[in-house]
Amino acid sequence: MKSKKNLVFLGMMGSGKSSIGSLVAKKFKLNFVDVDKEIEKNLNTTIRKIFETKGEEYFRKIEQKITLKKLKLSSTVVSLGGGAFANKNIRNEVLKNHYSFWLNWNEKILIERIKNSKKRPLTINATDNDLIDLIKKRTNIYSKALYEIKCDNLTKNEIVGKIKEIYETN
Ligand code: S3P
């Protein structure tokens, strides 16, 4: 991948977008941007607080604005928030102008990872069934990504290795 396109990581909460994304950036000597962190920096508060005080709709507007702004960078690894790719404007931009990687895990692993998370507003009062529904809905959307990485049974390094293979052969 020798173009200036960004490498965009997407997938469910708990799929490792930030941790894998930053490892990939280090390996390829690219800059790394975590959009959730950018939102928190911009508003000087946590995502949980934004949801609590201003609501999800407000969060989604800010998320769109900051994600589209960060996507204007080039040759950068960008990890999206779990819901960002469900936004049509973000999705169209990612699909048209960047390389997208969906970190796909089976739902059991994801649920184990996210169900007790206190910092993720969508999981705080969610039952396992709510999370299963969300994963199903999101899977349809994430599957539009250019590359799907099947992560089950792989270590972080193996996942990075798979991405490296794609990176080097495209
Ligand atoms: C969300 C995922 C979160 C964060 C917000 C909403 C979602 O990001 O953007 O809590 O809708 O799936 P992570 O996927 O980084 O946890």
C-alpha cells in the first residue's frame, strides 16, 4: 500500500481497534489517531459523560464531524468508534477514499469483553440479548469494509501479521 490513503480500523466495541491500530501504526511507522480519544480531547470530557449530559444524537453529530476531519489526514492509521461506520457519510468516505479493516470476532468473545465495561454507554444497562442484537445489526454494516480480518484464535501479533500481509501485497 504505497498510496497516501489512511488505514481505517472498524468493528464492534472490544474488537481491539485501538490496540491493534496502534501496533499496526508502530510497525509501519505511520501516525495513529483514535477518534474516540480525539472526541474526548476536543470536548474535554469522557464519552460516557457526553452521552449522559447531551445524549447519543449529539454524540453522533460530533463523532461525524471529528471522524470526517481526521480522515482528511493521509497515510495515517485511524481507529473509528464502534458506531461510526453505521453513519452513511462516514462509511461512504471510508469506502471511497481509504483502506478499511474490519476486526471480526465471534459474538461470545465480544460480549465477554464489553458486558462489564463502565466507560461504554451502550453497554451499561444492556443484557446479553441486547448486545447480540447490536452485534447482528452491526455485522451487516461492518461487512462492507474492504478487508475482513477473522480474529478468533489469533494473538494480537498474528492479527498484525495478517494486516501486514495485506498491506504489503496491495
Ligand atoms: C460506540 C462505541 C464506542 C464509542 C461510543 C459508542 C458504539 O467506541 O464510540 O461508546 O456505538 O459502538 P469503541 O468501539 O472504541 O468502544
